[in-house]
Amino acid sequence: MKLLYVINKVTNTSIPLELAEKMNTLGYLDVKVLSFYDTQEDIYSFKKESNFKVDIIGLGVKSILSFKKLIYFNGIIKDSAPDIIHTYHTLSGSVARILSAFKKNIKVIHTVHADHRSYSKMQNILIGLSLPFCDLIICNSKNTRDSLISWQKKLVSKISKVVIYNGVDVPKITNDLERNTNDSWYRNLNIDNKTFLIGTVGRLVKVKDHETLIKGFAKVNTKIRNSKLIIVGNGPLKNHLESLATSLGIEKSVIFTGLVTREEVYRLLKRMNLFVITSVYEGFCNALVEGMIAKKPTIVTDINPLPEVVGGKNALFFNKGDYEELSSKMFTLYNNPELGKNIAFSAHNYAINNYSLNTCAYNHLNYYDKLLHK
């Protein structure tokens, strides 16, 4: 079975790249990854610094009007002759699906990995018009499946839509969490043994709604003087969020880490007392699963699919944008550590049982096989 995964860019946290690598380790699959925006030089540097062994091709697209690159893309599909092309993202996926429509004996799968209500009008048009070229649509939650806009649903009404939850590398995360960490590493971030640390992990973008997190924390910080908020990740809203913390007088209690390695993410998760997700839209939320595996008491917005992902009552929920309610939930878990321990333990077991990368890979393999032998 020959598989070609088409993604936007390679990163150490890329879910489709991790899945492709896992498929590659199964041994009897011929797996290639095509990165739409990365050049071959980018790929060389990435592989030199990472543990990924799967074959990655850098297309190096700078503009959709680069016809030479599109011809090259078409040639890669023709030469690699995959049995299945699996797409994930808006532009790269749409181009791949359209090019594949003119090839015989190639099955096309697209994974819907984000809530379509969070996409721009142009993104939804591009995705919607190219989805009918699929043979199968995989959704990483029931919410992403249901988030397709009504006209998109009509266009793909005859195409099977199945739910496969994202998988995470549980053994790697567990090993990283269990490593001994020098206390001086935390002290460099102004975190000591007395710090009550509230944290989150994610890109600093509007849909993650870090503003609500910072405002909720500001109320907590007035009463819990040893509390600090750590925001792990980077993004275009970093300066704005730093200014917000300053305007609320809590800049010394809010830590912005910027971009860090996965190992550092897990170090920080290990030290957090509370883990919080304040998103207004989510497709699945891998960061939530990582927090669950780390046995952290968790507070999340009561939006689909977060109750679905966390497994019912394995977290405390608050209404999106309501920082007053969020701060109240933070106080609840601060004052009731036994409650936090219980929901964290339950969430940990739920994540282990439902979100392993192995399970995710074999679920995909099952549908690949069905599609080819339909």
C-alpha cells in the first residue's frame, strides 16, 4: 500500500506527520509526506534536528500562482503513484484533491481537523468545493463532522464520513513527564516550590481566547498571592496579551514562554497545578489530551468537542468568555485539591484508553484497507 500524506509544513507537533511516521514504522507500507510550503533545504534541516525517518518531499510553494510548482506537484503524484492520498489542510489539501481527480486508481481521503465555523468564508469555499473529490472523509471528533456548513454537507452527502480521534505518543509523553528535572530550570522562569501554577498550551491566536484566561487569572491572583499563570506557546497575539497582563497589573505573575520544545512543554505540564483551555472553537484539542495524560486537574470551556474529548465529568467546565466563572472554577480546585486529584486521575485513564497513537494508526489502516478493497 502506497500512501502520500499532503500537509502544509513540517513541525515536531504536526499530528499528520506523527501519524505518517507511525504508519512508516509498521513496515509494510510505503509512506511519503509532501510538505506544500517547505523547501528541500527546510526538510533537510528539520530531519537533521528531529527523529522523523519517514520520507518527506518539500514542494516549496511561495504562491498559488506558481504554475511551475503546481506542475511539479502533479509530477510527484504521477511518479509516486500512491494508492491513497491523504490531505489535511485548506490550500494544500484542496490543490491535491483537485489534481488527484484527474488520476485513475488513486483514492483520496481528507481529515477534517478543525471546526469549520472557525474558518474564513474563503477557506470554507475552497475546502467545500474540493471535498467532493474525496472517497472518504475522516473527522477527528463528532463536532468536526457536524461543523460542516449546510451547503458543504449537501455536496458530500454521498461520501462516507467517519470519526477517528487524534492519537498521541503516550509512552513518549509519559517518559518525558517522569524525567527528573533540575529545580534551577524552573527557577529561571521564576517558579519555586511554593508557586501555585496555572497553565495552558497552545498558539496565541484569537480562537484560543487567552484574554479570558488572563482576566480570570487576574481575579485569582488578587487572593492567591503565590499564584502564577504560564502560557506556553507563541503566536501573533503575544504582544497584545502581554499588554493586557500589564494593564491588569499582573505582568510579574504571568509567564509567556514563547515557542519551546515538546520536552519543555512536558516539563512545564509536570509542574502545573491546574491546566486550562479557554478556546471558543476546537476541532479536537491535543493539548487537552496531553494535560489529561499528565494527570492535571483541568478546566475547559463548555464547547463541543471538549466534553466529548475529556470524557464527560473528567474536568470542570465554564461558559466561553466568562472569566468570572472561570476564576470561580479555579478557586474551587485550589480549595478542594481532593476533587482535582479525582478528576485528574479519571481523565488520565480515559486518555490512556482512548487516544494512543497506536490505536489511531490502526484505525486509519483499517479504513485504508476497506477503501482499497471496497
